[in-house]
Amino acid sequence: MEFRVDQAGFALSYPKTWVRASAPNPQIVLVAAEQDPAKNQGGSILARVTPLDAPVGKAQLGAARTATDAIVSSSDGVTLLAEPTETEQGGLPGLYYLYTFRDPVSGRTGVHSHFFLFKDKAMISLVFQALPQDDFSRLAPLFDRMAGSLRVL
């Protein structure tokens, strides 16, 4: 199923069997999960669009990493599984993080495959979540397909 954020200028696809949920934060434009989101397990995606003071392109990724590092490390129980890397999805430059985290609701450990992508003066965060962490190997190919489906409108 394609999800479009016309005001932010991007679209991506996620499985049509996934259930959408609403989010109280207007910057969070998409929350979808492979089951009832209230069960807080399995695979999910969260997309957030954060306005920036200045445009960020490939040349500014080093400076942007200070902010993205702070965002990732602000979560409880984060352990990086690999060093953050520069990436590009849908023609947008960005930074990619892979880390485990402690879920505040269940106390279980999960995995986030997290993209920070930059489009002009907006940061698009795509957080693919596997909870518990053992689900990640099953979900990783699907997460890769979803991230690869991102396109600029």
C-alpha cells in the first residue's frame, strides 16, 4: 500500500495487511504495524517529518550527525549494532543507524533500523522496528523493500 505525504513531498509503500495507527504528535505522519499496534510486538514503521532551520544536503551530513546521534542516544537502553553510515534513499541523502533499544512498555529488547533523510529544510525519519529483537532477521528484507520504495514527489 502506498503512503503519501504531499506536504513533505515523499511517498513509500508498506504491506497492505499492516494496521495504521494514529499518533498524537503532528510530526509523526505514519505509524503502521503488522498486527494490532496495541500489542506492541512484531514489525512496524514510524515516519516523522521534522522542520529544519536550514537545508541539509550531502555536504552537511557530518554536521547533521551531531543531531541524529543525540536523537538516537536519547532512547533508553540503546546499543549501536554498527557505526552510523551515510546513505541515500529515493535520491535523498541521509544517515542510517542500526541499534537495539529497551521497549519502555514491555521491557523487552527490540531493534530499530533507522533512516534520517534530508529533503531541503525537512528531516524525514523512518524507523523500522522489530520487537522482540529476534524478529529482526525475519523482517529485515521487508524493511529494506519499504525503505527502497521511498520516492520523492
